[in-house]
Amino acid sequence: MRKHIPNFITMINLFCGCCALVCVFNELFEWVFIFLFIGGAADYADGMVARLLNVKSPLGKELDSLADMVSFGVVPGAIIYMLLTKSPVGFESDFPLKWWATAGFIITVFSGLRLAKFNLDVRQSEDFIGLNTPACTMFIIGLMLIYEFDTAGMADLVVQPILLYSVVFLFSFLLVAEIPMFSFKFKGMKWQGNESRIAFIVLAVLLLIFLKEIAFSLIILLYVLYSLTRYFVYKNSQ
């Protein structure tokens, strides 16, 4: 029974992802955030609980990826799709599927590829290789919340096709890029060995307090820039 506790937590993530998807297409964007927040917490907790209980199974690994595919693959693609349909630069069509907005699901395709590669890649025990899907989703959540609350009058900006298409192609590349991205898996409870993680979490909290909705996307941009800088500095030192 103990070995199934992490799987139950993973299924909470999957359930929340399904609920978030329904909320996207009903434009209940605050609820999308709530369900993805719970799903993200469950995604982080399942691995932590598995390590605490010292349980591991192939079923859990596959279930985790399937849950992530919904919450952090299908849902962010659907969010980009909905934001593109809000663009003032649209096309008249009687067909219910807005073809110019389907580019949002390129994120979903590359998220699936990233998750499949992750399951086969034995190098990603400490850091990630490529951007992880929850981080990509967090960036897109930031755009969604800026639109929902018109933060700093930026609602019209975040539905511009040129911005959203750029986000789709940039983050699709980052998801499968052979670039190390540091993870938030803590090495014990001490400062030593966790300096970058603790400092980044403190910075993220401060940004959320002062910038609110804008902070979500900004945090991920800083995370990517820091990881790229660390990678190129290390590469040049070799």
C-alpha cells in the first residue's frame, strides 16, 4: 500500500490538469491557475514522498509523465490557443477551430517529445537537460494572468500574434535543447550545495510580491538566462 501513495499524488496532478483544461476553454482563467497550482504542487510532492518512503516503480515513472503531459503539455498549448483567438489580428472563419491559433499546440507536441526524452535520458538525475515542462507552463500562465487582469495595461500586448508565435517557437526549442537547466531538487537542508536554489526562490518570492502577475513569466525568463549563463561560462572554462 505504501508504494502507491506517490502514484495517488500523481493522479491528483492528472485530475487537476483535466479540470484546468476545461476551465481554459470556458475562459475561467483564475480557476486554470488554481488547478495548475495544485497540480504543480502534487507533481513536486509525488517525487519527494517517493524518496521519503524509499519507493520507486516503473509504473510511477510512466504515470508521472502521463500526468505531466496533460497538466504541463496540453493545458499550456490550450492557453496559447485561447490567447491567440483573443488577438485583434484574426481571420474570419465559420469553422469552430481557429486554424491560426492551433500553433499554440506546437508547445504540446514538443512537451510530449521532451517528456519522452526525459524518461529515456539517464543524464537528468540532478539537473535537467532542456527546459522542464512545469517551467514552460509557468511562463505561459504568466501571460494568461496578465491578459485576465490587464496587468499594467498589457492585456493587448500579450495576445499579439507575433509575441505568442515567438513564445511558441522559442519555448518549443528550449524544451528539447541540449542545454543544462538547474533543478530545484535540494541536497539536504543545508545552505551549502543549495545556494543557487535558495537565492532563486527568495528572488522569485520578492518578484511575486512586487510584480504579481508579471512575475510568473519574468521568473522563468530569469531562470532560463541564469541556466544559459551558467552553461556557457562552464563550457568556456573547459
